[in-house]
Amino acid sequence: MASLLKKYYALYMNLFTWPSIVEFMTFYEIINLGEVFMLLSEMKAKQTARVVRVGGNGAIRRRILEMGILKGSEIYVEKYAPLKDPVELIVKGYHVSLRVEEAAQITVEHVK
């Protein structure tokens, strides 16, 4: 049991240190210690999530961070447009629309 806890602890520490394992993940769900992480673009309408990581690079990442989508922020997925692009979010009490490809750069953990 102790060795299993050490393994999970090592994985957990690697997940949030640089270079982060999450940086190089290509699959959609990261399962660690019972928590399920997913991409914001995979969330359904009327679900709430907490931001774990904001990916991307350059101007797109900066724009997302400037809109208040920071690590630890809660995001409510209000609705999707009829063709599933863009997605309307509520972040810190205001409405934000993101393209699905931009939302795919954000890793979240499902809250409710």
C-alpha cells in the first residue's frame, strides 16, 4: 500500500512541475488519484469545471489568460452554438465565447 501511495505521489508531483507531464499529453483524459481531467472543449452544456492548466502558446494563450481563465478558476459551460463552434462560457460572472480549438487548449477537472 505504501509503495502505491509513493507511486501516486510521484505522479502527482510530476503532473504539476516543469516540464509537466500534462504538457506532453495527447490523450483526452488524465486519471490521477481519482480525479478526471478533460479538455474544456469536451465539456457538455450546463456543466461546471475548474481550470487545471491553460495550454497553447503565444497570443492565444495570452488572450485566454487575459480573459480571466486562470488556473483554479471555475467555468460554467452555458451553451454551444448550433454547429458546436463557438462555445459560450461564464467565467467570474461574465460571458466569454471561445472557439472550440481554443477551448481544447484548456485542461479542466469536472466539478458538477
